[in-house]
Amino acid sequence: MTHPLPIVRTVADLRARLAPWRAAGEQIALVPTMGALHAGHLALVTAAKATPARTVATIFVNPKQFGANEDLDRYPRDEAGDAAALAHVGCDLLFAPAPAEVYPAGFATNVRVAGLSDVLDGAARPGHFDGVATVVTKLLTMARAHAAWFGEKDWQQLCVIRRLAADLNLETRIIGHPIVRAADGLALSSRNAYLSASERAAATALPAALNTAAAALAAGAAAPETLAAAHAALTAAGFDPIDYITLADAATLGDPVPGQPARLLAAAWLGKTRLIDNVAVALR
Ligand code: AMP
């Protein structure tokens, strides 16, 4: 039988729960999420637990990272189901604050990571990464965790968070976790719930196009032709529009640098749903 998961909603209660663990010399790991949890989120919790660490999941659908015409209002929410799933994988605590706890009246600070926040998803979603950087900075300082876990699914987000943690001398170690995928290759995402059955079937073209392109690049194919072929494959599968499909340096997201890790990243729409994915590329 799994024990019910303790849930706290204020920073004061969060810190009160963490204090005895910290005093006992235990490691504290944070797993920030927006809820509607799936096996990808739970893999982060399981990995954090195994380090070993007291593992604290957060659920906060952060209004600051949604654009005016985005899906804040319809973003899936299931706190009871999430709490049960977290308890099942041994999560120690859930922090699920209300918006007013995170952004009380008078809140006026914006954390902005220049450059990294302006390309790719940042260009398609103005202000998105300021919202992410601001809330992640707050969550990390609220919990003062030893480590915080983020999925490689949101590769650009991980780059932004690594940059802000270094720039602000945050003591929390930022740890990336590989993408958890469905058996057919589609990266798990809370937003996959928006897909119709036919869209869900077509969605596998996204990881397929990325894998095909990554293999071609690793074999020495030229980037422009390879990216054009991947773009055409996505169009043929019904993706429209394709916000970007790009080869970039894995850390700076600028032009790929010979000898440095590279990443192939894409974002594209199937009907009303925007999907993102990325893969490592071994450039020759
Ligand atoms: P979200 O709730 O979508 O904001 O995601 C919370 C965290 O889980 C982020 O660090 C995501 O990158 C991570 N995550 C979401 N989906 C996956 C996945 N399929 N595999 C690995 N990590 C994921």
C-alpha cells in the first residue's frame, strides 16, 4: 500500500517540511511540473529518488509562461490523480501553490535569460522563457533544493535553466533527464491529450523525421538538404505550420560548432496542438 502524499501549498509550509530533512543531512531533489503527470514526469521522480534524495514534486500551471492566446485555461489538470501517481513512485512531498502564493500582489520581478530565450520556441512564444525563468528561479529559491530535475523533452528550457542557475550562482544542481517516449516514438507530453486519434497516429512522423535526419547528419549528409527533407516529411504527415526544424549547438542553441555536442530541434502544429521534440546529433 502506498502512503498518501503530503501536499503543501505555501512556501512557509514547504520550508517547514524540508527543514528536518535538511537538518538530518538528507539530499533534497525538486521536480517542477505543471501537472497532468505522465510516465515522463514520473521517470524524473524515480531517478531523483534513486540518487538518493527526498524528492519534492511541484505542480504549478504557471500563468506567466503562457501567451495571451495559448492554452492556459484548457491546460489539463488532475491534482488527485497526479498525487496518487507521485505517491506510487515514492515521491516524498507535493508542493502545489496557488498563483497568489507564487505571484502575490505587488510582484514585480522578471528573470530574463537574454539570447537563449529569444530563439526557436522563444521566437514563436514571446515572453515564454521569461515566465519559465522567473518561476523556476522562484521554485529553486523557495525549496533551496540540492538538485532539480528537468526533462530533455524541453531542451531549450533546460538550456535556459542551466544558464540562469550558473549566472545567478544558485546552489541547486540542474540535472537533465532523457526524453521518455511512447512505444511508437512520440515523446510523452501532457499536451498529447489534445490530439485526436488520427492526429495521434500522424504525430509519430515528428520523432521519425528527427531520427532520420540525425542519422543522415551523422553519416555526413549536408545540413540544409537534410533539414529540407525533414521539413517535407513533416508537411507530408500533416504538420502545419512548422515553427522550426533546426540544427543547433546543444548548449548555446547557436550555430553548431564542430566537435561540440549538437541538437536537432523541432516544433510543429498538428491541428490545434503544438508538439516539440529534439534529438542528439553526432556531427562528423
Ligand atoms: P511540464 O509539466 O510539461 O512542464 O514538464 C515538467 C517536467 O517534465 C519538465 O522538466 C519536462 O521537460 C519534463 N518532461 C515532460 N515530458 C517529458 C518526457 N516525455 N520525458 C522526459 N521529461 C519530460
